[in-house]
Amino acid sequence: MSDYQRTRVRVLRAGDSTSRIVIPAWMRGQITVSVDTADLVAVTGLSRRDLVDVELNATVDLSAPVDTAVNPHAWQLPSVARRAA
């Protein structure tokens, strides 16, 4: 059963093609999740080098048992999410 929710995420590392994020609401933020760097660059407008420590909101599966099932998507900068709400 999926438990998709909007939550805060933080970029820990941004590589050429893959970035690592942490999701504090999933697994107590102890496990990182791989995401496509190009997706983060497109949403933030930042260069890959400037992504580290950026906080975003995303929809994720908080009931996922493993990092490959978290499926983060629908990225937004927090200020955009507040304006839309």
C-alpha cells in the first residue's frame, strides 16, 4: 500500500547525472535516495554545483520499504509551494 505525501527533502550530493537526497520524514532521514540531477536543475534553475543543501518539497511514498520505491516526484521550491497553497 502506498502512502504518497508532500514532504520536505534536502539535496546532499549532486553528481553529473544522479543526486542523493535525504527525506527527513522517511526512515528518519537516515537513508539517502537517488534522483535525476537534471530534474532538480530544471525545477530550481540552479547549477548542479549549487544544488547541495537546497531544500525542496516533493511527493514521496513514505510507506516505501526501500529507497528505490520512494519515487520522489512533483518537485517544488518551498516558496512556490506556499504561494500555490
